[in-house]
Amino acid sequence: MMAPVEVNGIDASPVFTHLKGRSRGAAHAPLGPAGADITWNFASKFLVARDGLRVERFDRVDPAVVRPYIERMLDAELRRRSQRLCAECNKPQAVSCSAAPEWT
């Protein structure tokens, strides 16, 4: 788990391939297309939602820029839990869901 891994190219770790492919640049850190190479491991930060699908990527930004994104993601999760919403479609539990429902 703590061994060095490749983050770009054909030998890239599947974790980084997933993160790069799912990421979208935040307003304060435009990235260009999803899947853009990581230029420096310690400069790229990935914020992953509970579902593992929504990913925000931040490259070479002050950590303070990331804070509002973390707070928004946590607030959304708390709202979802308090309203018993589906993790896939965010519909209330009483509404039928086309996605596989995941109630918590």
C-alpha cells in the first residue's frame, strides 16, 4: 500500500487512472480535459465523494481553496443522510429509483 506507484502512462496504478478519468477541474484550478497527466504527485489533490464517482481535482492550489469543496461535499452527505436519499440519484426513499438503491 505504501510502495511507490506510477501515476501516468501505461503502467499507472488503477487508482490514479480512475481518479484522473473521473476528475473535473475546480473553478479555481482549471485542468483541461479529464485524464490529464499528474505533473507532480504532491501537487495534485483529489477529493472523492462517498460514491467514488464524483471527483474534484486540484493542482498546485493553496489548501484553503479546497476547504469550501470539502465543506460542500460533507454538507451534501449530511443532507442525504438526514433525508434518506438514494446515493445514486438523490431521490427520496419513497420515490422509485432507476438506479440500484443504496439506503443508509
